[in-house]
Amino acid sequence: MKITQLTTYRVAPRWMFLKIETDEGITGWGEPVLEGHVRTVEAAVHELSDYLVGQDPCRINDLWQVMYRGRFYRGGGVQMSAIAGVDQALWDILGKSMGKPVYELLGGRLRDRMKTYCWVGGDRPAEIVEGIHKARAMGFDTVKMNGTEEFAMVDTHAAVDRALEKFALIRSTFGNTIDFGIDFHGRVSMPMAKVLLRELEPLRPLFVEEPVLAEQCEYYKPLAEATSIPLAAGERMFSRFEFKRVFEAGGIAILQPDVSHAGGITECVRIAAMAEAYDVALAPHCPLGPIALAACLQVDMVSQNAVFQEQSMGIHYNQGADLLDYVLNPEDFRVQDGFVAANTRPGLGVLVNEERVQAASRNAPDWRNPVWRHRDGSVAEW
């Protein structure tokens, strides 16, 4: 079997799908995307086609190394996202060629279903109680939300109180019937992270994500030592070599690599194993589309330390299309009691509605995250 063609489809709301075809008629799908940089990743994918067309798609390890090491410069969000989507599609082909789910080819699943959570509240967290009611009606008992809006490096007590009010309201409304994670989204500096974490402790959030930016990962350990709240991070790290420094520094309790950013299934299985060796839990980042979610679930099924799976059903970014709009088997992603059951279909287990994908790609939007500014006019972290 040989690879014959790579085709990319940019689609709403902010995703890109990749189809890899072979001379035996077996096709594989991947989701190579870096939100806000889709056209750049698309170009990177097609640059990789020189290394892939004519090759055996089942030699995934070799092709991964060629894509990663074959061009001297390596790493970074764009290149690793391109590799990730190709890697997902190659695993999809291999699984389909053997009539087995990817997790069976990775040693077999060690769980029957995976705990999931959903987003509420939007970029500027609001209407959170209403959002949680909707999430519960959809089968979720765990949610995540942004912690703050713009936040100065040293902000006021009033700003801290505004951030805390919404989480206090969750506890007073739902008690312990709901679990919630809080995403600081890199908007909070080290001095203010210490303040917020201390004040949040009585409200018992499940975790705090990106308490500071990934480039400030040396502060994860002192922040962890100052709080009992588990700290999570990883969506802006792109290979096991970046994660290695985080493990060595300590402080992170939950690791969140993105299977569409961090080198795909091949690399994320390695990262998950590294995390397990450091007694760190796994909760893959995935506010993306159905192929990315299907790939994440394959990793979850073979990772002992996997605890939660993010997914984008109803997320505020999904303008123009939602998670299951491009698939023919939405029943395989149904959430029941907060869990998604292991998918027994071959490959990634997602049946792509190619006709709809092609139609959507003819007028795909170019999504960009907003640029925020502080009150003094300086650029704020989004």
C-alpha cells in the first residue's frame, strides 16, 4: 500500500481536516490545525507531502521521524500541528486496513469509557449558571470555564472579587453536584496567580489550568507548593522535549497535550507515558473538531493516567458548525453520565461526511482570536 494524495479542507468554525488517500482505496482522516494559523499549517502539511507520497502509510514510526527530523529545523506549533494531523490520518489508515480501532493496535484499551467535560461561560465568563444547567441536560456533570477577563500583572482587590463571585455562585447553586475546572488561560501573572489560588481554595475547583503562561513554567512548582488545587497545563507545548522540562521542574498535576498540536497520537502516547512515570494525570486538550476528539479518545483508551477528556460540543468558538456536524456516526460520541464509550469502529472510529466537508470548505472563515487591551492601552493576554 502506498500514499497517493493529501487533500486539506478548511472548514467552519476554525478547523482543518486532512484526507490521505492510498492506492488500495483506503483513506485516512486527520485534523492538523493550530487555531488562528490554519493557512500556515495547511502550507506545512503540503510541504510534508514530498516526504509522504509514494511511501507505505503503515510505517508510521518511520514517517513520523522523517517528518520531524528530516528538515533540520524542528518543533513549534505549526510544524508539530502539521505532523499531528498526518499522524492521525496514518493511524486511521492502519486501523482500517486491519479492521481494528487504533487503541487495539496500541496494545488494547484499559478502560471501557472516558470521562468528558464541556465548556461554559465564553471568553469573558458570563451566564455560567445557565451554561451549567444546559451542560447537565446534555449529560455532563463536569465543566470548565475561563477564570478572568483581562487581568493586570498586579490587579485590584475588586478584580479578584469579580473573578471569585462567579465560582462562589456555582457552589451556592449546585453544591457538590457539579465539578468545575478553571482556566486562567495565561491571563494571570505569577503575583496574581498566588492571590487567586489562595482565594479559590475554599470553593474546591477540580483544577486550575495554565495558572501562568507556559513560558513561565518555572513557576508551576512554587505555585503548586502554595495551594492544594491541582494545577494543569500543556496545550501550548508541542513535543515530549518541551514536556520533559516541565516534568523535571515539577508542580503540574494534570498534563494537557493537544493531539492536534503535539505531534499526533504517536507523540502524545509517549508524552502520556512520561507523565505516568512522574505520577501526573492526563487530560488531553481538545476544543477542536470531531477527528481531533476521536484521536484523543484513542490515546485516552491506552493511557492509565487519563482522567478527563475535553471536547467542544456547544463551545463558544463553534460559530457556523458544531462538533458532530461533519460526522455520519454522531451516536458513537454520545455522552452518557458524563462518559463517552470506547468506539469499536476501525481506525479512529469517525465516519466523515465528506460531501458536507467539501461544501463547507468552499467558503471557510479565517478565524482569529481577539486582541485584548488593558485599560491603559497595553496589550493584554487573551
